[in-house]
Amino acid sequence: MTQRAYLDHNATTPLRPEARAAMVEAMDVAGNPSSVHAEGRAARALVEKARAAVAEATGCAAGDVVFVSGASEAAALLLAGRSLQGAAIEHEAVGAWTDESLPVDSEGRVALADPATATLQLANSETGVIQDLPSGLAVSDITQGFGRLPFSFDWSGVQAAFLSAHKFGGPKGVGAVLLQPGTDLAARIRGGGQEMGRRAGTENLIGIAGMAAAATAAQAELADGAWARVEILRDRLEEAIASAGTGLIYPGRGAARLPNTSCIAVPGWKGETQVLQMDLAGFAVSAGSACSSGKLRPSKVLRAMGHGEEVATSAIRVSLGPETTEDEIMRFADRWTAALNKRRARAA
């Protein structure tokens, strides 16, 4: 049986044991958080305990944390009905609500003339490129950066931000919006008035408990230097792959990047083909954002950075996690390089 290695942490991360334990405990809480009886109060206490934990982990006031179903809902909640500028490197969930007119340089960095009228991600999911978030920025998608980069919402100066639990070891289907004190936020989902009137619907008690536990664990892991160790592995991977010779392109490599992310392109070797070949060899990687996988079109991120269609359809993303081992990355480098050499031999 093929020994598999999961190298697609930017798509989703394995569930942390702390999150799993918190979710199992929450399953035994029977009440509705909006009910006034003892069971309901117990459920409400669990939600508010989780809210305080997420607030502490992100550097936000507890009363300004709004639980939602994930980053896509959060983006719609913060961006729909507003005229904010964005760039083509943003996730599709953000691009759906902005004009994507902001220029992007060849390394994937964005310069803002007026932060108050713009949205800007903390880090890109495909290239790992990190942005400098200016004070006064209207909205930031911190989904890929939270737990991997030093970040605190209070000192960032950003007016609103959002994140998704499954990107840092929490469960899928839950996320949060972070707001500066006094920020007005019109509910898009209306009904019972939950989440301080900002997002109706009975709270996902189990998911929220898991998210809070994961957020706390993620910050402790970052402080312990786990992601510095991941960066060393990422660099070793890129050094090993460089042995394949000329013709390789590393979009965004000249900029500050997430410590776990490598974007590698071999012009003419389709990203989807590479993903399938590596999957058969026992490695989970991706060809760009997971939300866009399966769509046979060039990466809009790489096109925005100035790459042509051939490069934009020929890139893969390898994203590591704290549990990734050196053996796994070296085995991947060997199998990927062998596949590339075999391809070159057939073309000769």
C-alpha cells in the first residue's frame, strides 16, 4: 500500500486533537444557546467561552467576534453592498464582491492608495505571498495567515477581518468576523437576532467549540516555533526540487511568504496532470485554490502577477504543516523530479 503524505494544508488542515475533544464535549450540551432555561444557559455559556477564546487568540474584543459558517459567508457579510477595491489575487469569495482593479506586482504584492476603500488579504493561498496590511484597511481576509504568522487584530489597525476554522486545525463549516469596537454590521441572514443581531441562525455550538480550541492551540504552536521549523522544511524541499535543473518557475519566491507554501510551475506541464500523478504516487498537493480546483482555467493569481497562460496553467502548490516530516518532503521531491524527468525524456 502506498504510504501517503498530506501536503495540502492551505486547502484544509487535519483536525487538531484539542478541537476534536472540545467538539465531543459540546455534543453533550443539549440546550439551544437562545433558550433561557438551564440547558440553554449552559449552551450560551459554551458559546461565550469560545467567543472569549477566539477573541484572545486573534486580539479582538469578545463582543466584536461574530461567528459565521466560514470565510465565504464572512466575505459576503462584510463586502456585499459596498464599493471596495480589491486585487485579482484575492480568493474568489472576496473577488465576487470587489472590482479587482488594484495593481499587483510581479511578486504578487499589492500597493494601496486608499486603504479605507480597499480589501487586502494577509497571505495568498496559492503563492503564500504576505501583504503588508496598512492601518485603516477596510477589510482583510486573514484566513491563510492566522496561526502561521504573528498577527493581532487590535494592533493591525484593520477595520474588519475574517478567518475560517479549518485552516488552522478546527472543523469545517465555521468561521468568524472580527470588528473594531463600534463598527456597524448589517445582518445578511435575518431571523432570530443571534450573534448580537449581526447574523441570525442558531449557533453551531459544536463547530464553535472546536474553532475556539483550535485557535488557542494554533497560537501556542506558533509561539513555540513550530512554523519556523516548517519553513526550514519548505526551503529544503525547494532546494531538492531545484536539482531538476532549469525551466522551473517559483511564483512569489522573491517576496515574503507563508513559511509552509511553495508554488512551482513547469511551463507546459499542466498543474492538474501533476496533481493526479502525485496523487497516484501517494502525495496530496493541489493546483491552486481548492475552491477553484477542477476548473480547467489559468490561475487568476498568476495571471495578475504577469505570468502567461502557459505558466498559469502549469503550477502546483505544496503546502506543509507542523506534522510534515523531512522524509515526506524528500520522498515527494524524488517522485516529482522523476515524473518531470520522465516527461522530458518522452519529449526529447
